[in-house]
Amino acid sequence: MPEEQLQAQLESLHQTLNDPDIHLSAEERSSLEALANTLEARLLVREADEDLANDPSLVDGVNLMIEEFSERHPTLAATLQNVVQTLSNMGI
């Protein structure tokens, strides 16, 4: 079930990245795209039933993004907060 939640949040992140009304700097966009790629990789590993090592740097990185986006992009920050919660539910 957490995998489905993470997939939904990943789709929301992709929608945000593709939304022409959301203006992101090149650095912000690059960071979010890297996060999306990492999350997709996590889902693929999970689907293959491979063990996931606890990766606190992933969660720490997302938490930093939440801080960065909270003022200018509160909806995006909320999506990222959901990602952190789902990763926590998955034991990551």
C-alpha cells in the first residue's frame, strides 16, 4: 500500500514539474527531477522485492527541499511532505 501512495505522489510531482504556471528555477527543477528519478528507482527496487537499505540521506534531502519550497511553492512542499511520510511508512 505505501508503494501505491508513493506512486501517486510521484505522479503529483511530475504534474508539478510539467505545470507551466509553476515557475521553478533551473536548480529547483533539476533537484525535483533528480528526486523523481530516485523515487522511481526506489519503486522499481521495491517491485522486484529487493531489500531496501534505510537511506536517511534521501529523507534528509527531501526535508531540505520542503524547507526551500515551503514559502514560494507551498503545494509542492506539501507533496514533498507526503513523500517523506510515505518513505517513512515504507521503512526508508
